[in-house]
Amino acid sequence: MSCHLPNLRRLALASTLTTLLATGCTPIQLQEDAIRNASDALNAAQEMSPGEETQRFLLRSAANFQDQDSHENARRILRSGAFEEPAEELGNQHLLLSMASIVALEDREWAEQVATGLDPAQYNQYPEDVRPRAARLQQAVYELAGAHLDTARLLMGIDPALVGLDRQQVNDRIWQALKKTPEDQLEEAATSAIGFESQGWYELAATLRQQSLTFEAQGRAVRNWQFNWIGHQGAEALPSELTIMTQVLAQRPERITLALPLSGPLSAAGNMVREGFLAAYYGDSQQDRESTSEAPEETGSDDEGTVQASDASHGITITIVDTNGRPISELMPELLADKPDLIVGPLAKEDVAALAEEESLPVPVLALNYAPEQEGPRPPQLFQFGLSAEDEARQIAEKIREQGLNTALVLIPRGDWGDRVAGALKRKMDELDGVILDMERYAEEDNLRNVAAELLGINVSRERAIELERTLGTNIEFEPRRRQDADAIIMVAEPNIARQFKPLFAFYYAGDVPVFSPSIIYSGRPDPTRDRDLNGVFFTDLPWILDREPEFRQQAYEQFDNLDGPLGRLFAMGADAWALSTRLPLMQQVSDTRVDGHTGELWLDGNNRIHRAQMWGVFREGVPVIASGDEQAPEEIVEPLRDGDIVN
């Protein structure tokens, strides 16, 4: 969260007694020693006649607890039944104290309740000396509640000095809040907006959200907006991110070398990445030509197969070099021959690892794979991007915890790839206070029935029954029971394996446990007959695979074959590599920059590694569909076992 909670927490801990006196609350003399906790205060209030004086007494008690940094006791009082209907004269006092404890405790649930119906101009109802504190608390409550549009509305109408900021800082926060506002809320706000300032902000946000805008077109849109809204507070102090965007556009690379294996064992992958990169490049060029009336230049190649492409609308020349059969150290002189501003590639993991061992690189490099994570410095010119399974593992952990699920059973294949997925998943679950109860590692040739039984505790249940029979010396009627402490199952398996595991979960009484998987579960090609065994499974995958609406995707499918499945994912990665090539400086300078890519939402971490947040899908009637953001796993999915379902 971007909320400045440390400062506001100190604000929330400030003495409340002065505030209550300033807002007209008559002090009630308390016997301090007698009121040691919230229960004492609430019990004492029960001895009083219901009404305004009782509420005053409780407000004073809550204020005293806040002065002692005992916000848990204050919360119990402020959320008690005594304040279901605060007296009209005391409503603002109750709200101010509530906001103080919400911020101090970082209580998001309470923040959401209070933020609902809270007018963005509420802070103006307080006396002048209390108003700055009320405004800062209100902003913090909105941010805790995720009420981004209300945060923007509050800041649009506030005097920056009231919250101790300057105009630039306020405009930066307005822009960040508008970026996080859901599309439907922004559209509704823009339709009903009254006033020069709010209308201007909403138009700017809506303009830059257009999916079809290239990076260059976004820069032009910002400049046009400034010209059209002269005198607007946002035009006079443009949000820093947009200022940096216009500066980055002036510094974008003019020469890019694309280094990929176009022959040899990795040629299928390399050629598909190349096609995606060039398709996105020319797709952006087409849009820019429509607004600049410039025509593209021809592409060509030399005798050695090095290809060049350029387009006047971009002003960017691309040189493509085949990396097959040569280590990156040997290739580097050739890659630098045309004096590129950026190298995109290599694709091979060992080449990326070799680059990561260098102290520095002669030009920035956007590698299309990841070096092993390790301690120590990396060359600052090296950026790493790829289809990381570790990102998917982390996203699964986040999804589980977002749905209020705490414990998980995990199936992951053996091997180095599985080790990386297992490590990333466990670290993220630990970070989110989730618990992995058991993690079974398997191989394709294993007895999958036994693997599932072991994971679900069926074998342990059987062993207990056998031990009991031995103890009693007689046979007993027994039905095995699965372990009951698992909230979710994480199944990392290819389709042919997953189609066997999923019916086994139902067979072993776990059909009601939600199942989550990474993209490995889906080939990318619909197969309703075979995939009906996966009904109800939630999985994360590329927008390219799940969302068929984007125009670029539709055009690509008209021009290229084999865009489903693994090759299609590589095509999408190539397209995103082009998008990143012009945005890396912006992502470095504005840490929360997000790029909506075909492989997911992309962002850059402090080690220059690109991370992705993919979409969520769910199998229904054997077909993957996009899962809605708040969709919960079904209560029970039971598909009966059929002959031939389990092959080992």
C-alpha cells in the first residue's frame, strides 16, 4: 500500500483530549484507576441511563485509551452497541476517534465499514485546528479500505498545506489513486463529475487507460491534455510519473539488437519470440503511422542472415542476430556492431547466467530468461524477463490467502524445475502466514493413486485402523478418512497427470476442497472431452491464453499458425519484450509502474527482474473460462472415477 501509515500512526497516537474539548465535548470526570480496560468502561456505562451522556462518557474513555496507545480497548468501546446510533452532536467526535484507532491498528475491515458513505469533504466539518488531523486520518482510512476513487476526490478538493504537502505531492497521490480506481467506478465518476478540476483529472485518467494507445501515443496524449486544460492544477504540476514518461520518450532506444536462437535446437522458441516481437513492433508502428502519416521502410538481410527492420514512425531500427551455437561472450562483439542502445536477448538460461556474472555491460540488456537467484551484485545494465514458474507459484499463494484459506496440501513434480516452484511457493506462503501442511513430490511413473492417498492422509488413516485391529485382536468395519485440516490443494501437474489426480481427490473424500494450479495444467488448446475431469480447478495463465478479445491477439491469429499452447505463450512473451524495450527507464524511475502485457501485468523489482501477475481461469464443462475477481472455489466438485481414469 502507498499509504503513509507510519506518520499517520504517530498522528493517531497524539492526544485526543484536546480534540474532544475543541469539538465541544464536555469532559466527564472519570475515576482513572477504576477504568482499566474496555470491559470496565462498558460495564460502567451500563449503570448509566442510555443517551448522550453515556456516549460522552464512553468517548472520553476511548480517548483516554488512545492516549495510552491502547487502541484495542478503544476499538471495543467505539464499535460497541452504544454507538449504533451516535447522538447527532457526537457523531463527528465518534468518527474522528474511530479513524484514529483504524489507522493505528491498520484495521482494514473496520476501515471499509467506515469509508462506506464517508463524504470526501467530511474533514471540513471539524474546527480549523482539528481539520488537518481529520483530513490526514480520513485519507489514511480511505487507503486502508482500498477506496481509491474517494482518496482522489478528497485530494482534488483539499488545500495541500492542510495535510503538510505541496501541490506536486498532492497531484502525485491523486494520480496514483486514479490509476488504482476500477474502470467502472472511473467511468461513473467521469459521467457525473461537476467542476473543472475533477473533470480534467477524470479525462486524463480515462485517456491513458485506452488499451490501444502505444507508449508514444500516451506521451502525445499527455501533452495534448496539458494544452487543453491550461490552468488545471494537474497541468501546472503534472504528476511526476507522467513527467518522467515524456522524458523517457525522448530517451527511448533508436537501435535495438534482437539476439535469439533462430536455428538449432531452440529455433522453434527463438523464431516464435521473434515473430511476437516484430508483430508488436509493427502493430505499434501502424497506430503511430495513422496519427503521423509516415510510411514504414523495407526490411532486409545481409549475406550472413542478420536482419534489419525499421519504421520512420518509431525512429527505431531493429537488428536480428542468430545466437545458435555460440556462447554470449563470443557473440557480444557482433551484437554491439551496430552500436545498439538496447540488446533484447539472449534466450538460453546459461547465457543469461553468464551475463549476470559480469560487473557491468556495455549497453542495457533485456534478457529473455532468468539467471539463478543468488546474493551479490548484478550488472546494473541487465534486466531479466521470462515466463517464470516461480511468479505463478507466488500468485497461487496470494490467491489462496486472499480467499481466506490458510492451509494447503501440495503436489509438485520432482526435479530442478519442481524445486524452484516448491521453494517460491513455500517462501510466499510463509510470508503471508499461510501453512503448507504437506508437500508430496512425484514422478510421472509413480503410482498416482498412492501419491494422492498419501497427500490426503488416507494411508495414515488405514494404518491407524490396522493398528487398532492388532490391538483388539479382531477385524473391524472401517472406512478411511482424509485429513480434515486442509483448506486447499495446490496441484502442479501437466494435463495428462492432472486429469488423473483430480478424480482421485473426489474418490478420497476431498471433492469439496478447492484446487489451484499454475498454467502447466492447460495446454492452451481446448479439449472439453478430456478436460471435464478438471472441472472446478482454478488456474493462473497468460491473458494471451484466457482473453480472446484484444485486437492484437485476433490479428495475430489471422496471420500466424500454432499460437495456441507453448508456442503461443512464447509469441506473447516476444510481444511483451517489445513493450518493455521502450518502458524500462520509466519502470526504473517510477517503482510502481505497471505494464498491461499479453503475459500478464508486468513490473520491475529492485534487482531489475520483471515479474508478472497472470489472469485466473477455471475449468467449466471441460473448457477454461476467465474467473471473476471475487469468484470462490465451488463447495463441492465430485467427478466419479471411470474405467481407465487411473493409468498407474
